[in-house]
Amino acid sequence: MSLAGLSVVVTRPAGTGDALAAQLDAMGAAVLQFPAIVIEPLPLQATAADIIANLDTFDLVICVSPSAAAQLFAVRPQPWPEGLAAAAVGPGTAAALRGQGIKQIIEPTEGAGAEPLLAVPALANLQGRRVLIAAGADGREVLEDALRARGADLTVLPLYRRVPPPDGQRLFDWLGRHPDAALLVTSVAALDHLTGLATGANRERLLNTQLVVPSPRVVKKAEISGYRRLVQAADASDAALIAALEQWRPEHP
């Protein structure tokens, strides 16, 4: 289906929304990439350095985002330990791992996120297995709780924190020229950052912009924050976000 005439803002961190933006562009949409999250690497403390140097002592490493995969390999340039299983929460993260030469990756068969990954049979029983989560500084409660409930000996390795962009003027100027735009927001952190950037007339414009979000959690946060126009995609994958745009588009030619 063509998205010609539709204006779309992709808010994923820099470098992680390129494939989605390219696909939207190929479908005829006018696209702005405005990263709502800036990835800031955390200083590597002694404990973290020891974990990274001894990945071969784990049975499974789970990366929760493309940024987590990128940061993990930025601080560990050594080859991936032979036989160490890797898992990704979705296709974007899996692609980032494959880009580092990892061929065998556990990933959801459909969708993206903690719940789709946890539905993979290979993660049904983790009794006695050492599992490492490579992640940002927060936001993993669902995944952590489920893995521990399944018996995993769990270690969490925070590699970065997510901070807001310095200002939102480029976004607000663009929304002023594209008042019917759809804003793709795939996490609560991204939504909070966008909301925090907006004041006065820009805030009113933002709250009245069409949001496409991936989960009930983000929907709830958006409603609490005062956003008025919401569409929920099936998940945070590129395919699900585009499908949500296609479903919304017929009502907004």
C-alpha cells in the first residue's frame, strides 16, 4: 500500500530508525527522523568490565535493543565466545547482532519486545542457566521478572543511559509545516522526552499530534500525559508500525 501524502516522524535513537525511515520513504511518505532518545554510554566500572571479559561463563546473553548490542560490542572487541547463545527482543536487535557476526540468534517469531521474546520455546525453562541482559540503565522489569521466575541465574549489565535531545525545535518546526503528521513513539522513555521538550504552543501542537505506539503501557502513559490521538500497533517492529499507519491512513487521506 502507498503512504504517499502521509507525513511521519520516526523517533528511534540515531542509527536505529534508518531502515524504517527508508521503507516509509519508499512507500511515498514524507519522513523526519527526530531521535527522542540520545544514547549516552555509561562509564565502564570494574564489575562491568569483569562481566564483559568473562562472557564465556554465561549460557545466554540477551540484548534488549540495537543500542544494547552496539554498546556491548563497543566495550568488548574480542570475538564472540564459541557456543554462547545470543537472544534479541526483535528484528532490529537481531540485525545488529548479525552485523557483529553472530549467526545463531534466539528471537521472536512474530513481533518485538519482552513478551514476544519470552514466548520463544527456547526460553521456557532456564533453570540453572546463567543469563546476562545487556541493556540500558532502566526499563526491563517484565523481562527480568519472567527470566528469574523461569529459574535463570540472572545478571543485568547496564551499558548506557537514555537522555533527551537538547531541544525539540526542529521537530516542532516540522510539525508546524505538517499538521497532519503521525508520530511513531516506541517507548515510554521516548514519549517522556518528547513531552518534556514541549512548552506553550509547541506543547499544544504535540499533544494534538497523531501518535502510533506499540503497547498498552505506552498508550496509558500517553493518555496520562494528555495526548489526544492514539493508535496502538501490534508491537514495536517496523512491520507492525507500518501496518498501523496503513490501517489509520484510509481514514486520513
